[in-house]
Amino acid sequence: MYVLGIETSCDETGVAIYHDQKGLINHFLYSQVDMHSEYGGVVPELASRDHIRKLVPLIKKLLQETNLKNSNINGIAYTAGPGLMGALLVGAATARSLAWAWQIPAVAIHHMEGHLLAPMLEKNTPTMPFIALLISGGHTLLVHVKAIGNYQLLGESLDDAAGEAFDKAAKMLDLGYPGGARLAALAEQGEPKYKFPRPMTDRPGLNFSFSGLKTFTLNTLKNSDKSQQDKADIAAAFQTAVADTLTIKCKRALKQTGLKNLVVAGGVSANQQIRNALTEMTSKEHANIYFPRLEFCTDNGAMIAYAGYQRLFTGHQQQDLAIIAQPRWLLTAIENRP
């Protein structure tokens, strides 16, 4: 079974082909970062237009370089949400149109389920059940993964997600867009001399809150001499606070559920300090930790193709012509999807 995956939820156009026996065949990703950096963030209308320009040529290139024909594809998976409505519609309309033309099923995939399953593309894969920490640009979720499609939400951010906090802190430090990677690079030049709070770790529960760290960053910067070294120290303190907070909550989730497998995925999971902190914690707790490779931390077509394969393999086939795009979509609601 060959499954074509399409990802267009935000500012990256991703396509991939996954095979049930051969695994990931190939994938391509086009990033719009350079275009959006001029505006300091993603412009939804520009993102949608660029997906329109890039998606079909990327699919054609993917088929050519894998020596596959339309007739070889057995199903199409596309990101139906959450994400930017216009961007989602480009992927959904393209996937549904191709599925109709090729007379194959198309399946709508939840973007965060794609991230959750991304570590399954590696050689060393986790066994279910496990705890998943999903940390992308707009989401911070702790999920008890009982089986594919059977997810229990344990905790989420009540305001800014970790990725949003990184980007906003980076903007305060005049680092430009995208800010997360630039803040991490600046943090390597500093020391966490400032004492930042670890929000919501002094109370029970598994929810997160990162808006306070954003405010604390702003106030700390205002009271500093704003030198490059001072900014580096603030970046280091901010990043350490986020890493510690995520680690404390993940440790709490493992203890609460009694599970010994932790999956960490999403764009922010590429942050090396966060990886190191979580790896050290799981080692001390005699637990196992799993990350996707760096290229599959950010949005990509490979994770959508794999998630689509799992859905199609279990008989979850959507063969009607409905174009499904849902900018807001709870991960725990996907089982009830038509």
C-alpha cells in the first residue's frame, strides 16, 4: 500500500509517500520562512497562495523521483486541521481532487496526530501505551496514548503554547522570525543568571501556562542594560525555565499513569536543551524516551503519510467528496470524525 501524504497547515508545504512494507519512500518539504520573515510572522493569505503555487509541482516531483505513477498510489492522507483555514483548504481540495481523479480513498488527518506518530518513522519505535508531549508552535499537550486513535488529554497550555512563548520572547530580544531557533542559538552564548519562574509547577495537575514567562522576559529585559551578553543570559534563563517546566510535568505524568515510555514531538522538540533535560529525567526515572529525527520535528508530509497509512490500514476510508478543513479540532475528538 502506497500512501501519499500532504501537509499544508501553516507555512510549510510537505509531501511524502509511505509504503506499508518499505516504510518511508521519499519526502519533500518547502518552507515559506524567508517570505514570512519580512513581516515578522506568518501572513495567512500569503501562506495559502504559496501552497497553491508549490503543492502540485512538489507532488509531481515526488512521483517522478520515486518512479511511481498515479496508479501506484493506493490512498491519500492530508492535514485537515488544526491550522490556518486557507492553507488547510489548499491541501484538502488538492487531496480530494486527486483522490476522485485516481479513484482512491482520501483520509483527513489531525495535524497533532501526525506529530504524535512521527517517532514511528524511526528504527527504534515506542510501544503503546505511552505518554506524548506535543510541543509545536501553537500547541503544548500531554497525551496518554492508549492506541492509535485512542487518546486521553492529560494536560494542555491554558494560554500561550511553548512555541508561541519562544517566538514572542525572541521578538522582545530583537531576534526576528522565526524566533525559537534563534533564541536557542543566543542562549548558548549566555548563562541562566536570572531566576525565571517555573509556572504552574507548584500546584497539582498537568496543565501549562507560558504567558507569565513572556511577561517576566519583558520585565527582565526592561531592567537590564540590554547588552548582547545580557540578552544571551536572558535567553538562557528563559529557555531553562521552559525546559524545566516541561520536564517537571512529564515526570509527573509518568508517575501519575505508571507508564515508562515518553514520546516528545513537534517543532519545539528540536530544541537541544529540552531534549537533554527530558532525556536526563527519563534516565533517572528508568523510563524510555523517543524523539523524531530533527527534520520530522517541524511540519512535514512524512508524518501525515504514516498517519494516513494507519487510518487506511484499519479501514478508516473516506471516499465521499467532502472537503474537510477544520482550523480548530481537538485531538481527542478524532475518533468521532465522519
